[in-house]
Amino acid sequence: MIDPAKKVFSLVDEFKAFALKGSVIDLAVGVIIGAAFAKIVDSLVKNIIMPFIGLILPGEKGYESWKIVIGEGEAQKVIPYGAFIGDVVNFLLVAVALYIFIVKFLGIIMRNKKEVGPPPPTRDQELLTEIRDVLKAKQVA
């Protein structure tokens, strides 16, 4: 019969091994940095780029005032497609910034690392290779 206390402790140990793996921690750090980076780019788009676009475009608030109004009175529905356009521009700028950072910046770093070849064979591997070669030579002859 399995002791429930041992089962719980083994579950806790398995979770610790999983959660404290380097790759999981690296992923968590990457997600947090990515979220912070997205906020910075979002602020850039909403507070700097889109107001400049709003100066060029007609309307009181530029693109923000763009909307489709359907119906009248209490049945009136508003579709603010200007806000959607702002979000699309935001997405495109985030995608471009990530592309530049990951592909161009980190790609250069990855290319600069020297490629390391496979490690030299161990003595056991050398002996197995010799045995294989001898057996192949006997089959051919």
C-alpha cells in the first residue's frame, strides 16, 4: 500500500524539479521582459506616433474620432474603428521592434559564437568503430 504522505512529497519534489529547471525560469523572465517591452512600444504608439498621425488626419481627435454610428436614439450603436486602426499600428510596430531585436540584434550574437564540433570519441567508441570496420571488411571479402 502506498503511503499518502510519500505520494504528496514525491509530487512536491517533481514539481520543484520542473519549476526550478533553468529553461522554465528563462521562459518566465522572457515573458516578463516581453510584457514590459510591449508596454513601452504601446506607449510609443499611443502617445507619440498616433498623435502625429492625428495631426495629419482630419477630425477633432484625429483617428480616435473615427467611428461608424448605426441607428438613432437609444438603439444607436457606435463602432470605433479608429481605435482599431491604432491597435493595428501598435501591433505592427511591436512586431517590427521584436523582429529587429531578435533577428538582427540576437542573430548577430548567435552568428558570432564559434560553432563547436562534436567531442572527440571516447576509447569505447573508437574500439566499437574498429570492430564495425573489421566486420564490414569480412562481409565484403
